[in-house]
Amino acid sequence: MAVEKRTIRSDIPGSDSYEQNMARRDGQRLVVGGGISLSGEIGACEHLVVEGYVQASLKSARRMDVMPTGHMKGDVEIDEAEISGHFEGTLKVRGTLVIRSGACVVGTIEYGSLRVEPGASIIGSLSVMAAVAEEKIKETRAAEQQNNAAAAQKQKNVTALFEEGNGEKAVLVQV
């Protein structure tokens, strides 16, 4: 009896191991292709890619990409987002929001950090998320306190040098 030796390749589309590798690599990824419409609530999705039309709420995703052909309408709370197409609604991005050239964003947008390319359109309100804003204010205040403390120490050092002088008059110049 002859034994047939087979090599299972995981790089061939359609093979079970290929599909398993793709699922493992992408996690819970949902791609709404061009010409496809989807409406409702999207849950258990780590990465949403919109190439078609989506009208939905999305609260638990990690990343959203609205491609140049994509149109997303709804309420979204997410970690990272990149908009190259059209977004309409409420968008809360805890991390970085990137709005590409040619994109159109309409609605209420909150973000942790923001990058907008020339040629992008934004209609509505933009604001830094409260938690991020508070953290930046704390960092700024801490930096100011450090700068003030350093300046005060320099002033003390200059005063001490002036007082330790040999009794001659000196002019203190601050730069």
C-alpha cells in the first residue's frame, strides 16, 4: 500500500488553514464592501471597514476605517478611526482620529488626538474628549510648575552669588 504525502499550505485562498490564518490575523473584522448596505447595531467587532453604506451604532470596536467609497452614518465610540469617505453622526474616538483629504465628516466629533489633511471637510462641532483634555491640562500645569521651580532656583543662585560678592555694586541682567 502506497502512502501519499501531502503538504498543507496555508497561503492558498479557500483552504481551511488559510481561512483560519486570516481569521486569527484579523481578529473580529467586518468589511462592508462597495455596493453593500448594512443597518442596525454592530457588536463584537474589533475592526470595521466601510467601503459601502452603513447606518448603525458601534460601541465596542477598536478601529474603524471609512474608505473613499464608504458612507457611515450613526453613533460610534471607538479607539482609533480613519475617515477617507463620508461620516455622518456622533463620533467619539478615544485615541487618534485621522480625516483624509477628500473626506467629509458631518456631526458631533470628540477625539483624543486629531489629524486633518488639507482638502477634508468638517461640518459640525469638534472637541477634545474631556478625559484627554484634563490629562493635557495636568501635564501643562506640571510642566509650568517645573519651569517655575527651576526659574526660582536660578534666581536664588544668582542672589546668593550677588550677596557673596566683594561688596562692589553689580547689575543683575535677566535674559
